Amino acid sequence: MEYENSNKLSNDYQEMICSIQCDVLLQHNQNILNKYFEFCSTRLVLPIFNFNTKQLHLFGCNKSNIEAKKRFFELQTELLVKNSKKQNIEGNIHWWYEAWDSTWQLYNSKITNEIEYNYKLNIFNFTLINQLDENILIDINKMEEIYGQRIKRIRRLKIDEQQPSYWTLTPLNLERFILDDKSDEYLTIKDNFDKTMKEYYTILISIERIQNLRLFKQFCVAHEDFITRYGKKDNGTMCFLYHGCPELASKRIIERGFNRSYCGINGCCYGRGVYFSSNASYSNRYANPNEKKEKRIFYSRVLIGRSMIGHPNIYEPEDGYDTTTDGTHIFVCYYDSQSYPEYLITYT
């Protein structure tokens, strides 16, 4: 699925053209189309579908068009994934290509099956017809799609069973997705954040979902152990807690996870580990602003287990305990896989 801009209608009113990748599926899913029309109307965008030319025309301001384009991409991806499951694509395999705007987009189920069939037969160079009726060459050795002078990177992905169902499907092992501020996911996190932070910030810039599959799978292994020990009633004592930090530290955490070797930078009253709090305003103290005055707080999955009262000289909890605490809202973790940085909240 490719996108291109066309015909600027005014200083702030433009037309954007999107290629329709799954026209048949869309035409048979009126409910999804209705939801998309509703999404566009809230952003003052007029969507016009032309299924004969396989194009969607978006009319609105540039920012709103981009939001509508992004939602259309997600909508098509969801449809293709659901359809591929119905057609029982072997091993839940998906093939992707990198579009001109550097986004990764799904091939339709027919092309995916063709590529996967040749891949399994160890046929590394072959041609096929893509959704634009182009005769393209697939080079498995280089993982490229070639059409004349145009070369696109391609990727193969087998959906991991441990990946949460609400994550956005992507062929990359690490991605940051900005949540739609109208989504239930966004509103739930914001409501919890506002319980103690309402008076401490002026603008909530974004909430990002962090999709780092390697870190998440490590957390899942620890989570299973906690469920075995403490039962499913409290989900293995897992809860969501806050962790404030400077921007540079947030980038390291997204890539590598929480690291207790940095403990002591902001004090260690309750132990020498990674600090979390159920109180966002407490974590706000450690969210040092960058040059733009932006602050960052993680909303993270944390395995509490059994917790004991901490003190400054603790390097790990006593036998039979998993964390230390102040007895109210602060919890200290001592093992990296005990926590996962699932959301990053940026605000001023």
C-alpha cells in the first residue's frame, strides 16, 4: 500500500491520495467503513473511496489527513490479518514491504502465500504480480522486492504467541506507537495518570506504547513464575506502576529495559534497585525536563510478589521476598525481568 500527496487546495486544505490494498474486503465490511467515516468526521476530513481505481481521496488539513491516512493503514492491516487467519496461512506467517514513507506494510494474503510457498521450497529468486499489477522480482537472499530501478526492503514475520493481541502488528522487534487520544487505551492511562498528576502538568503531549518483543518475552517468563508461586487471582501480583526519568534514560530503558546498576542516582532509601510508585506525582519528581521542558514517565508492568520494608543498605530482598517497599506506594525491584516499560507518557 503506497501513499502520495497531490493537489494542494489552499494553504491548509489539501487532498491526499491513498492506495486501497484490500478493496474487496473493505466493500464487504460496511461496519468498518462506517467507523472509519466517523473517525474522519471527528477530524474534519472528507474521505472519498474510488474502488474502481483502488484509491482513497482524503480532503482536509495536512495534520488531519496524516491521522486519517495512519488510521486507514491500520484498518487495512487489521482486515488483512483477520482474513489471513480465516484462510489459514501456514504458521501465521506474514510478509511485509517497506513503503516510500519508511512505513512497513503488509502484502495481501495472496502475495504472502506465494512468497511463503517459494521461501519454503528454498527458491530465492522468483517473480510475481503485486497488488498494483506490476511484475516484480522477489530476492529472498537480499530480502528485497525489485521493480525496474525501484527496490524495497521486505521482511518475514511469524506472529509470536506471547505478543499481546492489542499490540499493533509490525515486522520490527522494537517499535514505539503513539496512541490515538480518542482510544480507550489512551483514555484509561490518562485517567489513572490524572488521579495524582492533574495539578502538576499543563499539556499531555503523547502516550506511546512500547513494543519491545525481546524484553516483553523475558518479562513473560518471570510472570509465569510469579503466577505459579502466587496464583492467578491477583495475576501473579502484577500491577502497573510509574517510573520517572530524564529523556536520555528513557531511550535506554525502551531499548534495554530497566537497569538497577543506575540505582542511587536519585537516592536509595528503600534499597538499591529500580524504583516504582503507584503515585504518578511522586515519580514526577524524578522526570527531569529536557530543553523543551518536556518530562517523561513510564507506566510499567511490575511484578511485586511479596514485599518487605526496605532500607538504604539492601542490595536484594531477604529470602522469601521479591521487592522492598516504603509500606505505601513505593516498590523497589532488583531483577531486570521483573518489570516491563509498556507505556511512555510525555508532558509539560
